[in-house]
Amino acid sequence: MTMGSSPSTLKTAAGGVEGGKSFPIPEGMSLSYWLQGVRASPLLDHRTTEELPEFAEVVIIGAGMTGTLTAYELLARPNPPKSIVILEARELCSGATGRNAGRCKPDQYRGFAKYSKLFGEEQAKKLLEHEFETWSRVVEYIEKESVDCDLWVGDTFDVAMSPEIASKAAAVYDAYKAYGGKVDHVKYVSDPAEAEKLSRLKGAQALWAWKASTFYPWKLVVHLMQKCLAKGLNLQTWTPVTSVTASPETLGFWDINTARGSISTPTVVYATNAYTSAILPAFAKYIQPTAHMCNKVVPPRAFAGSKALQNSYGVLAPGGLYSINPRSNADGIVLFGGSNPNQSQLKEYLDADPNRLFDDSLSNFKPVTDAVEDLTSTAFEGWKDGLPAPGVGTEYAWSGIIGLSADSLPFIGKVPELPGQWICAGFHGHGMAHIFTCAPGLVTLMQGGTWADTGLPECLELLPERLARVGDGPDFAKPVV
């Protein structure tokens, strides 16, 4: 297997600790499909000023979708801060946002059972409604602003690939519907023959379809970032934060420490997702970094041109889930993510050395790629005809670091016992269906609003009681994708 930079090449220059242990930043990083396509962008390594400012009203750590949208919301509302600095450890948007499979798919039934067990049926229903609202806001913003980011809007499929999976999924769907969940926009196909025809997946047993989107996430972040820069934002890439400490000079201020100097601020926002515990060690037991793999696949002739896939997918297979983004309105490259059946082998490899959990220089982990090849060759009729051929098939895979949440949901709000510190992180592999409402909600809180003012489900709020429920033995379940 090809793993890019080995764990031995990691360095601890970025500082920080995770649960009292060294938390290194990889020297190298794999380039996702998205990052490969923007190598000439001057924003990749942009620094607004040569030196770090000594003070800022707000310092946001992380320049992905969360950090950038938080800055955008602060600057777009009345009485914006006079100075905002965003610090990014490496290239602009080179974390989870720049490494996912490019889908914004609101869960519209599947998580109801899991969330009901964790938070109760009312909160579970609110979460699914919140995801649809998030997707709607993303699409509305991209269309209104004419953002050039390959937006696709169409039917996404959940496809059950065994009778047992179909039965379990149908039971959850029925339970959500019976509770009053809105499903009139969801098409449920229980006939296997019809499910096969619609999905083009041989062996499909049932199918659920509703509206969702895919897009080029890096380009959306850059659009937002350019708006922020025009309003005076100071962006500093390649500036990893080593620690956040109480200012010895000004009561109530925080020093954001980096190898390039320190910035003093009364307000800190952790938009650090999986890397949160590098600078906020107490969160090591609430947010766990875990490397994940995505595959870039060039479709063969039978799935190109007029025969190209026209829907995004969640393929519910025995042992795992494949997410599929066919980029049907762009270059037709098919991106595979999700927790496919062999992601468990990747997890075993990661667990053998804790440093690997946050090493996104990993690439082309063979068992994960094998599972992608198995699905395409056995379930997509005609896919393997004419293969292998140069330039066709599973071309490349990259790693991204998911911030697994101890209770499956992101943490939004004040950091307990640290006045002036705020967090929006731990998206559990499902950030695109949360961030476009969660980041604005965080800004509402920062500006003095109540949780009710955010319009977000109550279970997302970061409260001491929520952390207490997680306790000392968190269960980092597999990501929601």
C-alpha cells in the first residue's frame, strides 16, 4: 500500500498536546482532488500582512468552511469587529472542507433512530429538519451570489444493497414518518427491480431519493474569503497555533501563540474541527481526529457521456456505506467517500500508531480502494468492460481528517470556564450538512443572542451538562456520511 509520508516523518514543531501527549502536524500532506485543481491560486499561501498583528478584536483559528463563514457573518452584520485575523496552519482550506467528497446531503430519515436514542425523538426530528435547512441555505447562497463552484442540485439516492439493510432502513423511515417527520419530498421505492433500474446498481433492494447537492467546496470557501478580505480581514496561512494562553498583560485577553509571534485578543474562535485538541487539550475526549480516505475514479465508457451517472449516492452495503459524487455537471470524475466496508482496516492501521490518526499525508490505502473497485465492478453493470485501460478507473486516493464527536454531533457555543473563547467543531464527517447554519448560529451567540435566537436544535449547544454526559469513556462511533 502507498501511504505517502510515513508516520516517522511527522514533526512536533506545531506544538500542542492531545490528552497530554505530543500532537504533531505532518510535514507533508496529500493533495485532495479539490486541492489538485487550484495549485495556481495565490490564496493558497496568502498572508495579508508580512508580520502578524499584535492585536485583533477576534482571532479565528482555521480557514476552512467554518472559520471563513464565521468571519463572513461577523463582517456582514451590523457593528462588525474592527479587526479579525484568521490563522491557518497550512494552505487555505486544506483541512476537512478541502478534503471531503464534495457532497451536501441532508439526512432526511436515516439518522432518526440513532439520534432518537441519543437525544430523544423531538431532537432527532429537529436535527433532520436542521440539515434540510442547512442544505437550502447553501444552495440559496451559491445561486444568489453566482458562485463558480460546480453546484449540482438533483436527486440523491440511498440504496439498500441487501434485504436486511432494506428492512432496517424502511423501519427507520416508517418510524420517522409516524412521528410526524416531513417525508413528502422523499421518494421511497420498495420494489427491487425498480430500485435496480433507477440506481443502475445490480442487487439493489430498495431506494430512497430526495434533493441534495454536490459542489467544489474549496471554491465556495475562496468566494467567501475574498468577500472577507475585501472588508479588511487579515488572513495568515502557514501559521499553526501552538497554544492559547491567558494574557499576562491584559485581564480577560488571550495570547494566540505561533512560531511567528503572538496575537492578543479578547475573542477566540476554534474552527479547528479534528485538530481542536492540539490547542484545546481538554477536548481530546470530546473530539477525536481520525484519518479517512476518498477515491478519485475516472469512469469507463459505459458510464461516460450520455451514460454518465446523474445522481449522488449513499450506497448502504453490508459492512459499510459508500458515498458517491459523480460530478455530472462538471468533468464527470466520480468521487467515492463514506465508510466503505474496508475503512475498518484503515482504522486498524491508524490505531496501531496514534500519530497516524491526524496524518493527512496518507494516500492510496489499498483495502479501501479495493472496496471501491469491488462495488464498481460487481454492482455497476458494464463498468469493468474494457478495464484496465490507461487513464480509466481508480486513479488516486487521498486522506482527510474527520473530527469524530463523542456524541455524533458538533459542539457549538462558549468554551466552558474560558470567557471569550468559542467553538464550532467536531462535525463527525457531516460538516457540509451543518456548517452553513451552525457558523451563523455561533456568531449570533458571540453577539449576545440566546440559543433560541440561533434557530439551531438544542442538542448542538455546547453545555457543561452535555460534556458531562459524554463522561470519561467516550464512544467515538463511525462517522455520519
